[in-house]
Amino acid sequence: MQTFHHTFKIVETDQKNNLLGILSDKYCRTIIESITHKPKSVMEITRETQIPMSTAYRKIQLLHDHKLLKISGIITDDGKKLFLYKSKVRGIQSVFRDGNIEVELILNN
């Protein structure tokens, strides 16, 4: 059975460079992998990945700034707001060919 993934090609050079920077960052990759299939709170992400909390918050902000995350929220039983993060991308593909860089996002369903 063949699976079809929706993709989005990045055209703007600055956006390509930013995404390649994110792709090269081990913490960003680890967070994206952690939240690809299920939304999670920062606490869940840090517990699962062993990424320090301050680093996780910084990287989540970076991913959010580049529109790679969906954010939802719930109110806990004790009345606190809890934000959940889920990756909008399943992967990022990059090809360097003939002096040009092609970057494509594989969108998460």
C-alpha cells in the first residue's frame, strides 16, 4: 500500500536557510520527532527527550516562529492553562543540485 504525503516547496532563500538551520539543530529535530504523532506539553517533551526545559522552550519558540508547530491548549482540573504542541511537518527534504538548494516540507496529517 502506497502512502501519499502532502508536500510544500519552499521558494524564498531566507526561509530555506532558516529551515536548513532548524534541520541541522539536534534539539529541533528531536522535538519535531517527539511531537509528530501526538500533541505534547513541554513537560512531556522534556521528560521524553531529556532536553533541558529552558532549551525546549527556546526551540519550541523557534519552531513556532517558523510556523512548524500547531499549538492547542486545555485547562487542567486545577484551573491551569496547559499548552500542547504538535508538529505541522513530518519531515524536511533538502537537495543540493547544480549550485541550487531545494527545500520541501512533508506535511503532517
